Amino acid sequence: MDKSRQRTLTGWLRQGSRLARPWLGITLLLGTLSALVIIAQAYLLARLLHGIIIDQQDRHSLLMGITGLLLLALLRGLLAWAKEQSAFRGAARVRQGVRRQVLDALQARGPAYLQQKPAGSWASLLLEQVEELHDFYARYQPQAMLAVLQPLLILLVVFPVNWAAGLILLATAPLIPFFMILTGIGAADANRRNFQALSRLSAHFLDRLKGLATLRRYHRAQAEGAAITAASEDFRERTMEVLRMAFLSSAVLEFFASVSIAVVAVYFGFSYLEHLNFGDYGRGVTLFAGLFVLLLAPDFFLPLRELGSHYHAKAQAIGGADQLEAFLAQPLLQLQQGDSPFLADGPVSIEARDLEVLSADGQRLLGPLSFSLPAGCRTALIGRTGAGKSSLIQALLGFAPYRGSLKVNGQELASLEMTSWRRHLAWLRQNPRLIHGSLRDNLCLGLDAVDEAARLDALRQAGALALQQDKGWDYPIGEQAAGLSVGQAQRLALARTLLHSAQHPAGLWLLDEPTASLDRHTEQQIMDALAPRLAGPTSLMVSHRPEQLQQAERWLLIEAGQLVADGSPAELATHPAYQRLVIHHNAQEPRP
């Protein structure tokens, strides 16, 4: 990582501290009070020892000073506890704010964008990488300010006592931040590599865990286990590299702090032996002066040493912020959404004029194309894989940005409030999304209360009643339909769509290859269940199956993102583009 990138990330981290500004101010105030208590404690202790050893004061006369020392020690502990609490709360607020920004950005970019990366990668971004920002805001940033403030306060009280000791402290203080920076030069890169390895491991492990049954079926479990072992070993090596740098930094800082304190002690030792006679303003080096400065010397270097021990937190945060800042700074298109309600009681009409469907980064996926679908029309959207058919479905769902005009019932889609619009949709996709929950939870997803008769009727229409009878309503389903076959998952998704449309009648059905990867018998069951529901509303189906295409009243033929033909099945049956599609489809069909 180059220095300009590190400066950018450091600036981004500092901007994030605005979320915790009140707590940061409280932390600095408590740290300042703690520094004043440290000075008072050293003064009282040095005065007591000077009185006992030099002035031979009576021990009973020192009772007040001893009581004051105990109270100061208690106060110092309370201030340290309060400082840690305020710093933690400030860092927690920053983490919550960053997670909210990431979630808002993901929501604004839509499900189509989310599918570009494995779920484990997004989980790593939201959890581990955001969590690694904590120590920067809770420890490093407050300590960076206190590392200047506390030594300055100590110098202000040391110079009036002995200017030579003050000069020694002032001259040796820069050694610690110098070596701190020197040993931490590669720490940010090490942390960034560590996070990249963790992200790859998370995504790899989650995907393989979900497909474990398939891997075992094809005898690939051992090979994938070896790949996970290699990825884990890579992550272990990078983690140990980060820890090695952290321990090296701490050892170097402790060494130079000890050397600096030893120099101060040697100065006072030679002064007491009368080998040195400067620095005391002509008053003579007293026991009080030596004890006072020596008691403060460790606390003079303590905030610098603590800053050094927390310096790896900065490098860790820079490594974690690399992907976070890049993700949040991406100039991606936001999904259009207005506040106009969509009100309709029947089928939906669709009109597109110079429509271009875009990806999240602004690249054109489909178009420009123009077409009109009257209300109640059954339309098939056909074309090769990658032609842009699913992109049009995503745009109609409000999951993809677009340019041009896309109107439903005469209202521009981008001006609609998406929740009210989606209530009028029924959507069935090729790979249905099932949640981690029971069979009942997946069937009734998004519905408040549905009686058992309605649930059973939906399962019966979808040919999935046997699934409930065999497994029961409480049968657990994992992420991505774990625990169900492809056909069972597809039938359950169909039953859910039928149940939703029964509770909230849909004016537009969007079917994105709903029978892909299914056998002919299961496909026929699903199409038979869909047929009565598609009789009234408008429907748009993506399909390659000839028997499904013949049920449509109209075809839209897309080739390389362009609408090349629009008409009835009889009109397009002899179209050259359709003939090319049939030849391509037959070539892709597996031979018996």
C-alpha cells in the first residue's frame, strides 16, 4: 500500500471520529484530570519522603499527606475506568455508524449488486473489518492526543524544579514516536493482507459448507478440505506476521523508554555525588527534586509507550478500512425510488421507451429498447443466456437502475414508492431464496397471519403437499434451501408465490426461468399450477422451453442486449434471430 493511499485511509478514519466527538471530548478531559492527579501524587510522595528522610519529621504529622495519597490513588483509578468507558462508547458509536453506512449502501444498490460476491465476503466486511476499527477510536486516537498533553503538563512542572532533567526528557521523548513509526511502516500492509486472506477464507468456507452434500456426492470433499486447509494456513501466517510486528514495536518502545529514564536517574545520581552541578538554578539538587522528577519520568513516557502499543491498532484499522472506504467511495448508481403510491386493482400495463438497464457501476446491461405490453398480456421474454433478460426483470422489480422511460399503468417506475409497487407483483425466480427457518416460516414469509387451510391449499396447488406431510411445518431449512432438493425448493417457492398472490392479488407476474434445472414431470406440475393464476394478470416469463413459449400470446426476442423482434409466436417462428436461438438451444441440450 503506497503512502498516498495510507494518508487517504487515515483521513477517512479521522472523519469517522465525528460520530464520537462528544465521547472523545469526555475522554480527553478525563485523561487531562488523570495527568493532573499523577503530578499531584508524585509531588505528595516526594514531599513525604523528603520530610521523613531529610527533615526527620514526625510520622504522625505526615498522616494528612498519606491520606491524600490514598485518595489520589482511588481518584486515579476511577478516572482511568471512566476514561476507558467513554472511549469504548465513542468507538461503539463509530462502529454502529459505519455499519449503518454499509447497510444503507447495500440496500441502495439492491440484491443484484449483492449477488456479485459470496455472502461470506459481505459478512466479513460488516463484521470483522468494521470491528477492527474499534481500537483505533477507543485507544489509539484518544491516546495520540493524550501523548502530547500529558508529557507537556509534566514538562511544565519539571522545568521549574530542574531544567537539566526537563531537557533530558524533552530530548529523549522523540525517540519513542520515531521508532514507533519505523517499526510500524509495514504494519498497515500486513493487516490489509490479513483481512484479504480472512475475506477469502470466509467466503470459501461458507460456500463449501453450504454445498457439502454435493461435494460428498461427487467425492470432492477431501479436495475442498485441502483447499480450506491451505487457505487457513495462509491466514495463520499473515496473522502471525501482524502479531510479530506488534510485539517488536512494543519491545523497542519499552527499551528506549527504560534507557531515557535511566539517563535521568544517572544525572541525579552524579548530582548527588557532586560530579554535576548544573540544572538546579543554583539552589542545589534536593532529594525532593530528584524523587519528584524520577517519579514523574515513567509517567512522562507512559502515554508515549501506550501510544506505541496501540500503534498496531492504527495499522489494523487502516487494513480494515481499505475495503470499507473503497466500497463506500464507489460512485455507484443508486436505485431510483420515489414516494408516489402505486394503486391498481387489475392487470398492469408496461411501456418502455429508450429503456437502458444499468449495472451498479453504470455499465449498460440492456437496451436501449422500446416496447409496450397491454394489461393482461401473457409475454415470453426469450434470448440466449446473458442477453439481458434477467436485467429487465430486475429493473421491473426495482432492483436495478435504468435510464429512459419505464412506465407501469402510465406511472414512471422510478417515481413509485417501491413497497406499494411490489405488493402488486408476484415473482418466481430460477434459484428461489429460502431463509434459515422452518417450512412454515419460508412459506408465510412477509405475511402476518395465514390460517392452515390457506397454507395447505397453496402447497397442494404447487404439488408440494407431500413435503409438509413428510417433514411437518417445523422442519428446519438452512440457507440457500439446505435440506431440500432443487425440485422441493422450487415447489415451495411456487407455493409461497401462490399464497402471497391469494392474500394480495398480483397485477403482474414475473417468472425468471421458474422451471430451469427441473425434470420434465416437476416442470409440468409447476406449469399446471401456474396456468390458472396467469389467466387474468399481466405476465412476463423468461424461458427457453418450447412448450412454455407456445403458451404465451407474445414474444420479446432479445439478442446482445437489444430487442430484435416483437410479435406473436406465429409471426416470430420463422424469424432468423429465433432460428439462431433454436439452433443454439438444441446444441446446448444434453444428449440422451
